[in-house]
Amino acid sequence: MHAWIPLLLSLPLTPAQEPSVGPPAVHGAGPEIVAGQVIVRFRAGTSIEEAAGWLDGERFVVDEVLEPKLDLFLVLIADGSSVEQAIEVLSGDARVLYAVPDVKVHTRQTIPNDTSFGQQWSMRNTGQTGGTPDADIDAVEAWDLGTGSSQYVVAIVDGGGQTTHVDLLANRWENAAEVNGTSGVDDDGNGYVDDKYGWNAYNNNGSIPSDSHATHVAGIAGARGNNSTGVAGVNWDVKIMYVAGSTSTTSTVVKAYSYVLKQRDLWMQTGGAKGANVVSANSSFGIDYANCASATYKPWNDMYELMGASGILNAAATINANVNVDVAGDVPTGCTSNWLVTVTNTDHRDLKSSAGYGKVSIDLGAPGTSILSSVPTNGYASYSGTSMATPHVTGAIAFLHSVASPAFKAYYASSPALAALELKAVLLANVDVVTSLNNITVSNGRLNLFEAAKDMAAWGGCAGTLATYCTAKSSSQGKLPAIGWTGSSSQAAGNLVVTLADAVPSKNGIVFWGPLQAANPFQGGTLCVGGTITRGPLTTTGLQGEASYAVTITPAMVGTTSFYQWWFRDPLDLFGYGSGLSDGLSVTFCP
């Protein structure tokens, strides 16, 4: 499955040199004063007739009452005086409490000057393509909070990409040691020779193929914004790593993912001196109607788990067919790793396009129909498919990192795996719920960059309020629809209530609290008790059937619990990995 459908190729743009990028030009510097009028507040009880009688009619005309309780009037300047001169005259009148300029107000939307931005309905939908206004990811609102950061890297695991594209060049990730090193030598000692801008897993070298699909995907996630050229990506400023290895075999895909993981691990091990700070990877490819639970596809899920342990979220495109992935199967979007963010395709009317769905398997939707983005050579085209929806989410993950609070950034530095799950939970908790995705996706909605960004900017770990984000992936034999906290928010003790629905009466349940470990690879989010995030195990067993159960958090446990896992297991399966496995619950509690 190559999850895209090309529509229309446009003419390439020139020049081919790297674009210059200025600061985000939003609404100019400082307030914009309206000429020819001022706002005047008179003393209490002034009528419009009195105000008109007090003023020199040759110089000023009372136009209208703005608010009678405040005696606030709009006054026009009739003699051609400047606003400053009028304010000086009016302020000298004892009957005037104050006179101020009328200042223009703008919507809080950061709109880039990219020449084709008006065609990017997924970022800002005004109905320009015949769609529904605001059926978009609210990018222009989110860009008021930030426009990305070159500290973060997105890995485009695809067919390669035009690494010199005029709209992508400034955001290209570069391995400085190899770029400035000796050809044919592994200058940085990372096991890869001449990996200047990424890796070619097809041919095991650093030569990146100029692939149309990959270039298009890269542009959606991170085309340079506000550079007076072409289009704007979800991130205006981000680093794009090109990794070729999507349309071949499982072994090739594993090699491609392995390169990304190696760079992330090197970055962590060396404090950023080597490698790359990869926070998201894009997988717009897969195998239609494949069962990820089958032993044949075990390497896929294993790789997502391993990458997730290092803090990488993988955004994955589902099948381009109107099928229930929960039943029909798909690789990778039918895989169960919590660090997968699975994506379906919506159009400019917020309708689901012909694409996969599933209440268990598919996390959310994103715009993917008739999406304008970059293609070789320095060109632009509109493509459609889940391949185009997915990089909106890949880019969003890096964007959320860039606008996140200092508390979250510190948490990610210390606990990348758990923090990545927290970011995913915030992403899914802040979708726009839309009818076409309701009850057929985990989140019931379509990506909203702005709402998620606001939550990430305000993230405080345990800030003293209860915040719950639930992203459950469970088997057909177990679901977790309701989580609640009972007990005073001012106390460290209370009960975590887990409500089970569609439970299998013959299965036992386990609530597990504890640290990330190889023996328990199915993690949830973070439990904050008493304002502290730390580690500590606690297991409660013997839960059974469809009911509500409580796990008591006592004062003695304050600062000892970190996250939990729920699953059903066969009583004879001592390790809890039998049929009926239910995993992927991500929750944050801050009592």
C-alpha cells in the first residue's frame, strides 16, 4: 500500500537557490490607528445631544453612542486635524474624562506570505475550494503560539525526497560531520558512510533518491513558511531527515527505521553532539489487509515499541479504502504499539474520504484530499490520500514539542517514552469532533493543531487540577471507556476508578502500576500524586467482569506511582500476554 493519489501537477517555481526567511510578518509593528475619528468618554449622564452641543461643530461631529452606561461616544474629526491634535484639544475639555484613538483590531491569525498559501485549505479553510470554512487544522491560529523550531527533527521514511527543493532546503537536516567530512568515510563513526541528509535503506548508502511522493509528504510536515515562496508546512522551522525505504520489503523498512532510531539514540547519548533529535517519524506506506498480530509482521510493532522507548512517535497512514481496519486488518495501522499515531483522511468538508477507519485501530483524521505541497523539481502539486493526511500529524508532533512548556520539555528529557505518550494523549484529546469520524476512530475527530498547542504550552505535569486524557487501544475482547478520579483534589489519597465495558466474564483483569521495563512493554501515561512524578510498582489483581473497580491511592504512595497498564488475561497465562490483551491506555491524573 502506498497511501496516496496524485491529482494535478503545477509548474515548478524558481529560483533554485536557498530562500531567505524573515521573521513572521503578521500584522506589522505596533497598533494601527484609524484616521479621522476618536473615542471620547464624557462625564456621567451625558446624552448624545449634550455631547454634540458641547463640541465645536466645525471641528468635531458626534457620530454615535458606543456605550451609554459609560458615556462613551465615537467622534468624527471634521476639520482635517490629525488624531493626535484632536485628542489634545478634546482632553483639555473639563467635561471629557478621556479621549483616545480608535485602533484597528485583527484576528489572532499568523498568515504566512508564501505565494500559494491561499490554496492550502488544510491550514486555513475559508471555503476557497468549495469546502466548509474552518474544516482545517487551525494552523494560522496555532502559528500565533509559534512556528516550529530547528531543535526538532522529523524523519520522512518514504521513497527519498528532493533534498534541494527551494521550499525545503532551509529546513533540511544535515549531519555536519559527513557534510564537512571525507567522501567514503564514516566521519562521525555512527556506522553509516556519507549519511549527509539521511539514509537510503534500499542501497545502504547516503544517496537519497529524488522521490515525488516523499517530497510532497516532507512539504506538508515542514516546508519553510513565510519565505515568499510556494507553500507553508505545519512547521515553518523544523529539520527534515530523508530516509528512503518505504516501497520494498519488511527488512528494508526495518533498516530505515533503525537508522532513525540510531540517530535519536546518538543524540541522547552525546547530549546533542551527534545524531538527531528526532521526535516524530512519518510512515505513509504499508500493507493492505494484513494482520499485524500475525507473527509475519511482528518486526513492525517491535520497531515502533523500540523507537517509542526513545521518545519517537510514528505517524502512520492507513489504507486508502473504505474498510474497518479493526476487522480487515492493515499494517502498520492495525499494529498495537502505543507509540503509533494512526491517521485517516478527511476532505475540505470534514468528510472522511475513501480511507480506513476503526474505533480501536485508527486514532484520528487529518486533511488529505487535494493537498498542495512540494514535488521535484522545485515544483508543487496537489495529491490525495492518507499519505497526505499523515504528515499533518507528523508535523504537528514536532510543532507541539516546539511550543511545549518548560515543564514538559524537562519531562521529555528525563522520561522520553512516557512524555511522548503524554504528547500523543494531548493530541488526541484536542481534536475537533466531526460527524464523519465519530464512533469510528479512537478520538472521534480531526486534528486541531491550535487546541493541542494551547494545552502543550500550558502543560505543568501536576499543576493541582485533574486532567485526564484517555487513548485506549484494546482487543475485541476488552475495552476501557471510562476512567475517573474520586476523592478530594486537595488530598493525596483517593481512588482511581476503572469502569469496564464489554469485558469477558471469564477473564481476570490486572491494573499494573510501574516503570517502563522490557517485561511490561504496554505502557500508559503518567499518574501524578501529590504533585510528583516518580516511579514505583503496585499491582492489583482479581478484577473480573463488567463493573467498576477502584484502586486506592494512599498518602504512603505519594510520589511513588508513575503510570499504569490494564489488560485482561487468561487465568492460565501467568504473564498476561494471551488472547484478550488490552493495552494503550494513556492517562494523566493530577489530584
